[in-house]
Amino acid sequence: MYSSIVRDDTYKKCLLDFIQCDYDIYVVDINVAKRGFYGETWKASAEKAHFFIKLVYCDEHKWIYEQSLPVIQHLCDHGIDFISRIVKTKEGKISTCFDGC
């Protein structure tokens, strides 16, 4: 489904502009990463860090994914360091919407 959609340069530029605006992170490089069936995963590089960008467009799976984020944040806040950390928006939110989500 979504994993087979090829994104053009215009889409990537919109995503990078969104990340810079909502996260105050200037991404210098972005590439498609291995992705699931219902979402997209991008590997992004900023000046001092590398991170993954996860996009989930399917409403049913988006809700499930969003519900898992507070749990992941709680685990990280309590010393679990072998899972991915959430990068918060510049307003401190653990997720945000891009491209009409």
C-alpha cells in the first residue's frame, strides 16, 4: 500500500521544510529507509545527529502508533535506553501531523 509509493523531490522538500518548522531541525540529507506496509520511514541527517522520520497515513494504524508514543516516552524517561528516543517538536509534543494527517 503506502510502502510502494515513490515520493518525488517536491514531497521531500515539503517534508524537510515541515521538519525545520515544527522541530527546528535543519536536515542536510534524507533517504528512504526500510518501511512497513502502512507507513513510511526516512533516515534523516542533521548537522549533529541522525534520526528516523516515521509517517503513518492509514487512520487505523495511525491511531495505534500514536497511542504507543507516550509509552515509549515513559520508558525512555525511566531509564530504558535500548529503544529509540522520541524527538519532540519545538513545542514539546511527541508527535505532529504532516501532509493532511
